[in-house]
Amino acid sequence: LAQVQRGRRVSCSAGGRRSAKPAAAMAANMMVLRCSKTGRLFFSSEEAQEHAEAFGAAYANFDQVSVEEKVWVHVETGRHATEAEMKRISQRDPEAKFEEKTVQWLIDDRKAKAQASKNKDRFLNSVDQKKLEALTTVKGFNRVRAAKALHFTKDKGTLEAAEAWMSEHAGEEGLDKLTDDFLDSVFNASAGGGGGGGSASGDVAMGDGDVDMPDASPEPDDRKVGDPNPPEIKEKVNQDLVKQVMEMGFSELRAEKACYKVDNASLEHAVNWLAEHADDADIDLPLLKPAPPKPKMSKEEAEAKALELQKRLREKRAQEEKLSEKEKERMRIESTKMMVEANEKLKEEERKRAFEQMRREKEEADRHRAELKEKMRLDYIERFGKEPPPEEEVVEQSIKEKSSKDQVAHYLSKLKKTYKDTDKEGLKTCLSTLRIYVKNLQENPQEPKFKKLKVENKAFQSRIAPYDGAIDFLDVMGFENKGEFLEQRKSVPDGWLCGQAIKFIDLILSQVS
């Protein structure tokens, strides 16, 4: 690297001050190096040295690169490549698109990105960090969105105002991005709204008691282009370093300014400073004369000043601690409130997920049941060559295959299940009437009038006919439908079945009562 730097210095000094390249471009050119092994570009000697130390001596050879040299930038990724690399990538990916740029464009792009990153950090640091932390970590808002909300509601200074602002602007495009236009508008407004009212960037204004203000008014600025730097400046700069900078094509005034600003650190630091400030409006104006040092205070004055300063610091610290404790308590209450809200929201989401899981399981069970039913239908068609009977007929047939006692229990249970909640009194009347029919049949098995029930009878129509399962029960008890009447099909009724039916009816009546 030292050899490259020395070579640059010679090549630049060869043209003296008659070099056709501008000083800023020359400075930028001096800092661009390319690794002869990998072709990678480095924009400072520090970067190149880190590369050499990381990969070894084989990667420690570098070539100087002109700022006018062409490079190709990938449109999608933004990565730069040499012409050979561009052709190699295009062979692998014919759809890859490149734009022709220069090394100077890369330097400007790096500076622009660095400035954009600095502006973004400056904006994020300008808002209340405690409130920003609460909105991002506890509430879960995007950091940029929360910072914007706090910036635009700083006059109110509450989390509720910031949340209301985010809700109001939730549909805006680019709400979670910090664009250059937005940052420029913020910082321009901050610069334009100066004075005693504070700035939007969050900088804290200092009170009159924080610094000692000079009594004398500042001297008028009568500097002109071509004037030399004050003698006080010339005394503080390293004249050898000034000569080295001048050999690179810079004027004496600029060389002295650069050495003074970098505190005579090194040639590289001075050149970098000149490259960064080449476009400053006052670059060719001499530096202002340094302010004279303040007269030294006496020992007694210094002690008194120190005691006064300590007292002010203690008072300020006590006030800050008081405000801090108050703010901590408010933040604790806010955090507790937000945690409670977050827990409630979490529980509600868990309930929704559980309900959704139950719904999916029910749908899956219904789907499985339908598939099984369809499979059974197809099996029946394959075995018997026709559609299976309706499900109601199958159920009815399975009931009729049971014993008389089981059929009685089934139809009485059906009555109970169907009407216990919708028509309890009608159910009790129906069961009581059926009990009378069966009781008469049990106690008078040979009496003809108890073996026949008139269907058109008003009591039968209101107490028995409307209730699904009642006539089926009478059929099991031996009453056969003869059109106008229900008549006993047996000459002698089944007394044991009648007794079992009465027991079932009494049991159900006790349950519904």
C-alpha cells in the first residue's frame, strides 16, 4: 500500500499544479485501489489493508484505479463488476441486466448511501426513545412507523396520540419507509424552525446557565477569496505536511485548512478532508482567527466557580431523578396496561383458534361420515343391484326386529326426547292417556270396549295423534289400524307387556315432572 501511495504521489506531482483533473477527483482517484488477484475495488487504504491481512500475502498486490474507469452495475442487486465479470455473468444468466457506470459514480453512490443511513439514524434518534421502545417492543409496531408517529405528535407527547396517528394513516403507502424526500422535508423544517423554540430533531437547547457566554460581540466577517490564513493558523499546522498536500495540486490556503482541520494527522486524512469539502461555499476563504484564550481565574475564583457548578449539577441531577422516577412510574402503568391488553388479545386469539380447530374437526368428521356412507351405498348396489332403502326405513326396520319390550322403551323414549323441552304439558297428557289405555287393557282383557279406540275421537285427536311415536307405541301394544278404529289384533292382550309399558310410562312421567 505504501508503494502504491508513493507511486500516486509521484504521478500526481509530475504535472504540478497544471494538472487537468480537478482536485476533488484527484483525491478520490488516489483512494481507489483494485486487488490484482480478485479484481475487487477498495475505496480507502484501510479497506485494502484489511483485505490483505484477511487473505494473506497473495492478495496484497493492488493497482491504482482511475475514477473515469468504467464498471458495470447489476440492475437488480446493485453489485458492480468488471467487463469480464459482466460477460461471464451474462453467459450464466442471459436475462441479467447491467448498467454502464464509472468508478466516480460508485464513489458518489457510496457517499449517498452513507448519508442516507446517517439521516435515517438521526431521525430515529430524534424522537423519545422510551416511547419508541414501548411502541415497538410492547405494542409490536414497526420501528419506522412508530418513529413517524412520535415525530408528528411530539406536541402532544403521549403514546395514545401516537397510536391514534398510526391508525389514522394506516392505509398510506410507504408508511414503514424513510424516503429521502421525507427525511429532507423533516430536516429542512427543523432547520427553518430554529430559534428559541427547539427543533424537530429532538436536540436539547441549552439554557443561559449551562455555558459562559462571552461579553464581547463577535467580530465582523470580512474574509475575501485570495486572503491568506491568519498567522495563528499557520503556526499550528505542520509545514512539511502542507508542502506534501500542495505537491498534489492543492493551493496553499486549502492545504493549510486541511491540515488544521485534521490536526496534522496524516497526508491521507488531509486529502480525504479536501475531497469531502471540495464543494463547500467557503472552501477558498481563509479560516477565522481563533478566539483568544480566556484569562486564567485565580485560585479563589476557580474554587467558587467549581462550588457553584457542583451546586447547579446537584440541583439538576435531583430534578432529573425526580422527573425520571415520575416517568418510570408512568411507563410502568403504561406497560402493565399494554400487557393486560396483550394478554386479553392473546386469549381471544386462542379461543378463536380453538373454535376454528373444533369446526375443522367437525367438518372432517362429517366428510369422513359422508365418505363411509357413500362407500356403504356403493357396496349395497354392488351386492343387490339396486339403491339401498332410505335411512329412515332402515332404522324403522331395525327397531321392528327388536323385542316388544325394547320397542315400547324406544317409542316412549322418543316421545320424551322430542317433546320434553318444547311441549312438556302436552307430553304429560299424552303419556297419561296412553297409561289409561294400557291399564284398562291389562285389568279388563276380555272387555270389548277397551280393545277398540276410535280414531276420530276428540280426545284421541288432541292427546295422541299429534305426538310422533304415540301411535307406534299403540301398535306395539297390539292395536292395529282398521281405518276408523284401532283394534286389538290379539284375542287376549299380553298382560306382562302391559305391565312393563306402565312401568316405563310412570318412570318418564316422574322424570318430566
